[in-house]
Amino acid sequence: VLAARLALLLLLPLLLARGCAQGLGQTRFICTSVPVDVDMCAAPTQGGDAAEELRGTVLQLRETVLQQKETILRHQDTIRELTAKLGRCESQSAAEAPGGRRQPGPAKNTMGDLSRPPAAETLSQLGQTLQALKTRLENLEHFSRLNASGQGSNLKDILQNKIDDLEKQVLSRVNSLEEGKFGPRNESEERGKIESTLTSLHQRISDLEKGQKDNRPTDRFQLTFPLRTNYMYAKVKKSLPEMYAFSVCMWMKSSASPGMGTPFSYAVPGQANELVLIEWGNNPMEILINDKVAKLPFVINDGKWHHICVTWTTRDGVWEAYQDGTQTGSGENLAPYHPIKPQGVLVLGQEQDTLGGGFDATQAFVGELAHFNVWDRKLSPGEVYALATCSSKALAGNVIAWAEGNIDVYGGATKWTFEACRQLN
């Protein structure tokens, strides 16, 4: 509109001047601006004054155009903001069913958003924690029964009642979520109450277990990793020496799927995969030596205790695998003539991407582990069988022996009395 008005102002003097000059011979047109009530044919035409007035008019119009342009840009920003809000409202309305309830479907989860975990995931974690506490309580009950302690029995009853109450709270929370009774604030408060009670219960059981440890052999314990995290692990205080052969044996119990994770990893400067045992995703369990891989024929993620051993010698890279005292596989050319390097970090329950760290939750071990022993030689089949049957002749590792004083626990991994050998005997 402003451009049209400007063009009209510029052309109007030309048209009028042309009309006044009709009938003349050679003519000259001068562009100027004059007041509206002045007779154009009688108006004097002073070239200098007209040019100055025209320049002022153009500058004024240009300033008006710039001001209106800024106003339009501000309005465009406002329109974009309102359009985005309207789009969000429409998407929420489309997700609502006719009765006002949301239609079932996967919630949007944008990487990097700080959102509250889904209710199903939270309940699953609470259920796993409750189950872990119940298992620990059963161990305490068994220990108290062996020691004929009336006080232990009373504590067991108190703690059992606590766990029963917690299970009722979780069940009530499930029903409330299904009925849509919980708003975000109420849900947060309820979750906070349950987690606070769980923390208190965990601490009481830990205190009881601490007293229990004083009355058991130093090797009669197991580690439990109840959740797949990147912070729950145990660290062996000793490093490995340089080894040209080894045997690694342990008891394990897991039902994790897919893949039970990493029972142990040994990293050295410059090589994070110096010696690793891992079952990741749907792949079979593997042993890695200096990043070289051999697949192991273990079938052990059935929720039962299993004893496994892997032996290896640098000569020709020959290896053997044992499950429950029986050899199940063997091979060769696994990192031949490569000695296991010393001065590394030995971690239970996590795979190291850097020396002593770089843990990935998807590779974490989930389950229970006990009697992790390392020798700097290849064990005989008879020695492996003695370990798997909990024989009194079973040997402890001459490089790493399973003892509570040799293991530090981090991130909520727990220790309690090992039961697999007692069940066998």
C-alpha cells in the first residue's frame, strides 16, 4: 500500500505538468510536490526547492516503511508461537478418547528430555527391589534358624510384615494408576513414600547382614546385582600378574534376558578388553582375550546356580569350557602367544570401556555370583569337578581367591551368605 502511494505521489506532478504544457512546442518536465489547494498550472517550479522537498518526503516514507516492517516481523513471531501452541493442543486433543481417557499407545520419549519414568517401569523396579529384599530376608531367616536365635526370629517377623505392607502399597498403586486416580503430584508423593520405606528396610537388613558376616567363613558369601545399571559393581582389590595360562572359575545364577551381561572384565592400560567374559543381547557367552573372541557353549540363564570354568594357555591359544563340572567345549587359536598383561583393573558385574570405568548399563551383569577364583595355570578336569561339587578337596585360586576382604562393593550391589554348596550337600 505504501509503495503504491509513493508511486502515485511521484507520477502525479508529471501528469499535471504534462496537462499544463499542452500546446507548447518543446517541453521540460519537473517533478515536485505542492500543497493540495494550490493551482498546479500556476505554481512556480523552483528546481532546487522541489528536489529538497521530494527528498524529505522519500526519507519520511522510507522510515514509515521500516517501522511497519518491524511491526510485521513481531507479529510473525507471535503467529508462529501461537501456531505451535495450537498444534500441541490439537495433538493432545487427538490423543483423547471420547470418554476423556487417553487412548493406549506408546508415550513419546525424546532423548535428552527430563521426564518421569513410565509407571510400568517404576513398578517393575519396585517389584525387583522387593524380591531382592525378600531373598535377603530368607537368607537371614535360614541363618537365624541354624543359630536357634529367638531374637533373629522376631526381627524376621517384623521385617516380613514390612515387606508385606510394601507389597500391598505397590498393589494399591497399580490399581490407582489403572483407575486414573493419581495425578502427577499424588503419584510423586506416593512413590516417595514407598521408596523411603524401601530405603529404611534395606538399611535394616544390611545392618543384620553385617552382624551375620561375623559368624560365617570369609569365602561363604555371594554378590547380588539385582538391576541392570551402570553403577552397580564389585572391584577386586588385587590385580593380575603376567600370565601365560589361566583358569577362571565361579558360581553364577541369572535369568536375565536378553543376555545376562558381563560377569567380569579385566582391563589394562591401552587395552580395555584384556580378559572379559560377556553374554550380550542374543549372542552366546563369549570369552575375550586381547580383543580376540571365542564363543562358549554355556546354557545357564535359567535362574539356577551353575558352576562354570574357562581354562586357557598362550601356547596355540588352546581353551576349554566347563559347566557344572563337565567339559562342554574347547578350541584353539585364541590370542596365541599373547600373555595376559599385569597391572590392570579387575571388575565384577560390569564391562570396562576405559581402565576401571566406562560402564554401559546394557552390558551389566544381572544375577548372583560367588566363588570367583583365578589360577595362573590350567586346572585338570578332576580339579574342576571338585570345585563344581563343592568337595572339601576343592582348591582356592592361587592368583585371586574368593574372600570378602578381597572384594569392594559399589552402587548397591550386596553380599550375603552363599547357599549353592549347602543345597548340593
